[in-house]
Amino acid sequence: MTIIIFVLVLWYGGLFFQSFFLHRYAAHQVFTMSKTMERITFILTWIFQGASYLSAYGYGIMHRMHHAYTDTEKDPHSPSHDANLFAMMWKTKTIYQDINKQRIEVDQRFTKDVPQWKGFDQFASSRFSRLLWITGYVLFFALFATAWWQWLLLPLTFLMAPVHGVIINWFGHIYGYVNFKMKNTSKNLFRFDFLMMGEGYHNNHHKHASRANFGVKWYEIDMTYLVIKVLNSIGVIKLKRA
């Protein structure tokens, strides 16, 4: 039971900071926060994403490119132009690394006001940091695993962020339903997004990219947005729009 709880904490903790900080703050800036709070959130993102930590700068720019070029050859991740999900994720990884290491020229419209903490990102994205987290996960499993099958969950702890990306960027453009007919393949994966904390309302998000709440229908409950509302009400962040 301990292992299941641990994996769930990593799943939903990492997912929350990906959605809250990297996606809605870094890429779309639907709310503001103080510089101190921003730095704290950088650290919390590293703690919960661990071995699969993603830079707010690289993620924010790449996601803006995804919205600008959805389902075209310039899209960093599109099932329409990649043979399979592994090919798509390898392409995504390459573009993400090229952005972070400034190996490609990026249009200024994609970089404007994207948060960056170079020194911390260099550490959090380093092999040392990733190996440190992987070692910690292995030791945790060695201490608390009570059945052989629980070890099958270990690779998931190493690859949480890429798995989250595959679910939205691959399956969220192939399976599901649409509320809005658009010139792209974005879908809503679930009518109640219990798995992806609101990220699964992908069609809604492509229609209203600047909205903090990804849900549109009454039953489309966006769990990340509910947390955002609480943080806004107590003054930790300031919402620009709902």
C-alpha cells in the first residue's frame, strides 16, 4: 500500500505542478505571483517531478509553439506528423533540449515573459540531480515494496513527466470528444478528468487557451483550477481571468 500511495503522490504532485506552474503560469500566464513565490514553485516542481523535472522556460516556449503550429509540421508534438508516440516524444525531447541549450533560434513571441531560473534549471535538469532522484526511488522501493509486481511501477517514477506528455499530446489528439470544432485534432479525453487534473480537457483548452479553467460543461471539473481558485482567494497568486 505504501508503494501505491508513493506513486500516486508522484503522479498527482508532478502533474499538478506541470499544469499549474509550467502550463498555466509559464506558457499562458493566466495568473501572476511574486518572484519569491515563483522561486518556491520552481523548487516544488523539482521535488514533485524529481527525475523527470521539466524547465519552465523550455516547457513554456515549446507549449506556445504547439499552440501556434498545432498539427502542422512545425508542431513540436503532433500525432499527425509522427509515426508513433515514441517518435513524437523523441522529437519533443530534442526540441525541448534545443530550446533550453539555445541551439535553435526562437521567435520572440514565444519567449516573452517566460520565467527562467538558469542556475537552478542547470542543477535540476542535470544528470546528477536525475540520478539522485532515481537512486532515492530505488531505495524507497527496496524498503517498502511488499510484492514483486510493485517493482513494475518503478520505471513510471522515473518517467512521470514524459508519460503525462504522451497522454495529452498523443492520446489527447486521437481519442475523446469535442465541444468545439477546430482546425486541429485536439480532443477532450474524459468528461470528468480524474486522471489528468483538467489537462485532459484539451479541446476546450485549444479553443480558450487563455482561460485558467479548462472545463466548459458543468460536469467538466478542472481539479487544478479549483486549487488555483483557493490560492487566488488567499493571495498566493492573482488570477488575470477565469
